[in-house]
Amino acid sequence: MINVGIIGFGTVGTGTAKILLENNDVIEEKTGLQINLQNIADLDIERDRGLKIPEGVLTREVSDVIDNPDIHIVVELMGGIQPAKDFILRALNNGKHVVTANKALLATEGNEIFEAAEKNSVSVGIEAAVAGGIPIIKVLKEGLVANRILSIYGIINGTSNYILTKMTEDGIDFSDALKEAQSLGYAEADPTLDIEGFDTAHKLTIISSLAFGIPLSYDKIHIEGITKLTLQDIEFAGELGYKIKLLAITKSVNGEVELRVHPTMIPENYLISKVDGVLNAVYVMGDAVGETLYYGRGAGDMPTGSAVVSDIVEIAGDIKNKGGSSHGIEFIGKRSDLKIKAIGDIESMYYFRFTALDRPGVLSRISGILGNYNIGIAAVIQKGRRAGAAVPLVVLTHKARERDVQKALQEIDRLDVVADRTAFIRVEGEETEGLND
Ligand code: HSE
């Protein structure tokens, strides 16, 4: 019998407890493992979670879980950095295996947590920290272990994807779409984490470390959220045959790793463009397997609980077979010292929306500057005719270097015929490596 204790009885804690109580027979039938939910610790043990918890399981004392000699696996589902970090370290130093869904903690403090686990020869299960119910951690650790990973593209924040889908399909503005996403319970307690791209970056930190063996490198990610996107840009993207998604991108290019989170235009006929609403998807390209795509629910009590329990079962199997070990930890940040590419060095296609005066010669002045920086034009749209007034002038480029793009835009924005700061969005597709349809 493997005894499990949960700390944090919120949404995911409730889903996890429900699965452990109600699917216990299925797990035992499939694996032969008997898993016992011994304790759940939370300050609030009165609130009705719609679940019948057996007598004696609930406790207000976290030490009933993390210092309890009978408990083999501690499941941290309280979220936040502290006191979650101290509780996890205490459990690891007590020789307990830990399962956590805490992506913010893993991304920012994970190197210390994995070191403590290794020192104590125990495991840290992190399946639930990325893309909820999609088993992307096991894909990278096991399913695709034979591959050199070439690129990963993820839609891994349901709240942002929901907002972008609503803006695209219903033409509603950003703040109304955010309110709807919050009412559905997908947003983080602080929605800034979702809409500014930080939650996506937390998850990308973990995926890139597994994929490329680099240390957890949250502070090296280029992060842009979706708060500056306008309905106008979404509509122009549609006219050009693209959707806008908040993508987590990591790829290995010429011995360097790209790590970036930003709104990205992708051709609307690509499979990943069709991932809408709160759903998540992760596209992984490996050198042996080619392209693969994983799709499902990235948040919510039961999908995330499903991922938590899969880690519990894996660790329980390790305990039964081998007495437990720090299996899988070698994947995190130990295998390579690949350099992270500066954002200025990346190459991408670009969408620009200039606010330019509708006057003869303006396009040639703008295209002249783009040409000076080696930026080729693939398509142009100008909407409306208001002689002498400012109108949107949209340009789609061929592949160009970001540093050149930044310099060109600074020069263009200083022109007297340009009335406002130019909007720009990176475009992935036909000319960029790493993402196919
Ligand atoms: N706020 C996150 C999301 C929850 O919207 O995807 C899951 O990490």
C-alpha cells in the first residue's frame, strides 16, 4: 500500500482527491498498485467540495502530511512560491517523493528543488505543471526519448487562448473576453500571469529544460503577452490567411536555443491554428519521429488531477519495484550548456501595421528603409482612402533578422509621414524552421 498526502485542497486538490477515491479500482486493476489517500491538509477543511472524504483524512496541520512517517508521496497543490517551496523541501529532506502542479515555483526555484530531490534519492513528479491533462512531460521523458528535439510550439495558457478565440470569432474586445475567461475559472488568481505571458513562460521553462537539457532558464525567456493586441490586427491577420495565437516557442537553431513567448501569426490552415477556446496543444518535432501534436484540456480540476495521479502511480510503481529512486530528474537541466539565443538574433517573418499618411510616395519611403535593412516585402494591404490623413498600412515580410527589424521600425517611426508607433507581430510558417502544417 502506497500512502499519499495532499497539501492544498483547492480546485486541483479536489480533482485529485476525487480521482484517487473514485478511480482507485481502475488504477489497481491496471497496475496492481494500491494507493491510499491518507491525508489532505488545508486551512479550510469545512467548505463543501462536493466530495465525500473519509473520516480522519482532512487536517489543518501541514505537518500531518509532510512530516508524517507513514506517507510516501506528498502532493503539493497549494500554488504560489512560499510557503509551498519550504514545504516541498521539507518533504524531500524527510525522504518523501513529491508531486506538484506548481509551474511558477518549478520555473523559478526548480533547480534547487531538483537538487534536493537528487540528494535525497527521491522523485519530483511534474506532469501536472504543464498543459494540465496533456501528458507532455511523459512524451518528452519517455515517448520521444530516442529523438533529438528540434522544436516545440505550445498553446499552453487556456485563458489567453480563450480570449484570442473570442476576439477572433465574436469580435468582442479584450477586457470582455478576459471577464468571460475568469468566470469560467481558468484564469490564475492574478490574471496578469495569464495575459502577460508569464504563466506560458513558466511552462515553457520546464518544457525547454526537458527537451534540450538546459537548466531551468525562466529569466532568459523573451516574454510578451496579449494585452496590446487589437481587434484590428486580428482582422488584418485573418485577411492575410493567418490566426494569432499566444505561442510558447523553443527550438534549437545552429547550436543555440530559442526561448520566447509572444503573440504569433500562424497560417490558418495549420492544425495548431485550429486549437481554440481554453484548449491547449503542444507541437513537438523530433529528428526521428518528425512532427507530433498533443491536444487537450490544459486546466481544470479533473484534467489536471488526471496528470497529478499519473505521477503518483508512476512513483508508486517505482517504490514497489525498486524501493523508489530519483527517476527522471536527470532530464532536468543536466545534459547541455547550449546557449540561449538573444531575441535580436532570431529570424522570423513579420507583420507590420504602419499608421501612415495617405499621400503619394509614403510606401516607397517605408519600403526603402525596410530594403536598407534587408527586409523583403511579401504582401501589402492598405485600407481606406483618406487623402492626407493617417490610415493603416499593413506589410507582411519575408524572413528577416529581429535586430534589423527593430532598427528599421525605429527609423520608420521617426518619419514625418508616420503618425503612430508601428504595431508588429512575429509570423511563423512557410519560411521559418520548426513548424509545419
Ligand atoms: N491559468 C492557466 C491557464 C491554468 O489559463 O491555462 C492552467 O495552468
